[in-house]
Amino acid sequence: MLESDQKPVRSIPQNSAMYKFFNMLSDSLNNAGLDVLTVLNEKVEIEWTSELVKEFSEELAIILNGSGLTLRVALDKGNKVRWTWERVKILIWRKVQILQFGIKSTAKLNIEQVSRIYELINRHIAKFGVSVIFPSKER
């Protein structure tokens, strides 16, 4: 049972819509010619985590070759890294979700938090001329 101040967590359809949004956004960013560093902003310093190492494993072998550089420094060397739905989730969605709500897992987000995160992300990517409508049953 929910306490009176708790809101229901996101629904299964909303979760599916989030993952569809991750795919749509990665495609839109790639089609606009926007690589990871351009969207994240050169001032953002991203430390390596096991999740990022796993996601970037192929690129890491080529770019880093055991150098231990941060992601921003590695990408600053002129290496263009394309977006995937996983990168959108880890580098954009989850970053905003943690900064806004202190929540690490998307499963713990409530419906209003999902909407707020989407609004913040969409506002940011609009600066690059990209806009992705959040998926729904109609879209």
C-alpha cells in the first residue's frame, strides 16, 4: 500500500516508452551528426564506471588502449562516438534522474518524475536542433 505522500512508480507501458525514447533519441542525435561529447558538453567530466567500460568496451580498446583517461579527455582527442540507446540511458537519462531526484534505478521513478526528466532532456537537446516526442500508445 502506498503512503499518502508517495506516488505510484512508473507503469510497464511508461517503462516501454522510456526505452523507445532512448532508441529514438540516439537515432535522432546520430542523424543530426551530434556525437556524445558535443551533446554532453565539453565541461562535463565523466569518470569511468564498470557500466561505462562495458558499454564502451569496443571503443575503449581502440581509443584508450590502457591509458586510464577520463571519457571527456578521451573523446576530446577527436574520436567521434555515436549514440546508442544504452548511452542515452546511462549518460543522459540516468545523469538527469540522479541529479534531479537522487534515484539511481529507473524502476523507482514515479510517473511525474519520468515526465520531468523527459522535459529537462528535451529542453537540453533542443539547443542542438533535436526534439524527440515522448512515445505513447498513439505514437
